[in-house]
Amino acid sequence: MVAPVLRWAAALAVAGGAVGWWLTAPDPLPTDHLAGLDGDAAAGEQVFIAAGCASCHTAPGVEEADGPPVLAGGQRFETDFGTFVAPNISTDPAHGIGGWSDLELANAIQRGISPEGAHYYPAFPYTAYARAEREDIADLIAYMRTLPADATPSQPHEIGFPFNIRRSLGGWKRLYARDDWVVTGELDSEVARGRYLVEALGHCGECHTPRNALGGLDRDNWLSGADNPEGDGRIPDITPAGLGWSAADIAAYLESGFTPEFDTAGGSMVSVIENTSRLPEDDRAAIAAYLVALP
């Protein structure tokens, strides 16, 4: 009697493992995702700025220079799940992305999948970039290919068990990696542009929205503020109820870093302002229009 029970238990375990393996498999983009797109590097620079790529991937302690950014990586990000270290995404073929195809880059940016088929941790905001237009991704890739190479090796993340099991991120993605808009309904063109910049390229929700115990964004409390993962203070509520600024106040802050009370941006928001100040004035106005239009 024991032997048949053991055989059934083993069969169920194998079947369960197979289902789990299938559920956690990577879901790459279609192979024709970038078909017909050559990419415009000049336009891609604006996408790069809006997406804040240099803010995370420039080496720590490196001052912003007049020349093109060097994306050597190395910045450390403390979280409840461990410490994530930004990788080298320069054009170096050995230590960066110089040897990757355009589709491999798009899969990394929008699906969080490496060229080897491994899941990336969502400290990389691919869950927001998933909403980006494929034309913008093609332009971004074209711009990134113009940037200088750096041979600094990427450093490993400092993540303990069980979070170091990358395959499990496939299950996390099924729960939380959504490419639909948070704010829906009829939007005018300015608010729609602001939604695109906030929810997709600017990935503002990654910091300003609270997360649950598994690190998924609490979309019911979109942009209502969150604990600072580095443990210093709280990331502010930027909904109309929490912020209380006019659209003009917000647009001015995104350009200058000065609040209506003449305080200045601090912490990681400093690098965000460095990016938003370089956006066209219409884009800053669109972000502001979106924020004041939030429910």
C-alpha cells in the first residue's frame, strides 16, 4: 500500500514542479516587436532623460559632466529584500550591453528578461517601461548605442534566500507586472501625455506608491506616498490631496527644484529634477496636469 502512495506523491510532485516551472517561465516580446523601426538617436536622448537611466546607472560619486553619460553602474539601492547594485549598461561588449541585439535590449527594458532568459529584479522598473511605445524604445536603444563604453564589471546583488531564486520572479511578474494604465477614462491630450511620462517613462509610481509584503505596487493608493526603502523619512504623497500644489507650482518645481515654500528638492529627487529640468516645457506642464487631475 505504501509503494503506490509514494508513487502517486512523486507523480504529483513532478506535475506540480512542471506547472510551477511553466508559470515562472519568461514571457519575451514578440520577435517582430521592433520590426520596421530604425531608431532615432536624437529622439532617444529625450526618452533616456525622461526615463532617468543615468540617475541609476552612472557610477557612484561621479559628477555629471558636459559629455555623454558613462553608464558604468555600481550604485547601491537598499531595500527590504536586500541590496541591489545597478549594472554596467554601457556599450562595452564584455561588461555592458554592446554585444546585445536590439530585441534583447527591448526584452530587458520592457519585460525584465536577460539575453540568457533570466528574470531581472523589479528594482529595474521594467514594469513601468512595459507601457512605453515601441518607437520610443527603438529610439532609446539607438541613443544608448552612441554612448561611451566602460569596462567596469557589474557587481552582484546582495540578496539572501529565498529572494535570490530568480526563477520565482516569474510568479511575481504574473501577479504584479501589468502594462495597463493606472489612470483610465477620457483624458485630454495634455493629461494623456502626462500619464505616459509619469506611469511609463518616468516610473514615478515605483517610489511614490506603497508596496505590499511581496513588493507589488498598491495601485489602489497610487502615488499616495511610501516608506523610504533606505529607511530615511518617507517618500511624499503627490496626489492632489497630499501635495496641495497647483499645476504651475508642480511644473516650476520640476524645472527648478524649488517648492512653493522655497524649500529645495532633496535625496534621490535631486537627480529626478536634473532630468525633468531638461525636458521640454510642455512635458513638465503635462506631468503637472496629470498629477492635479488624479482622483
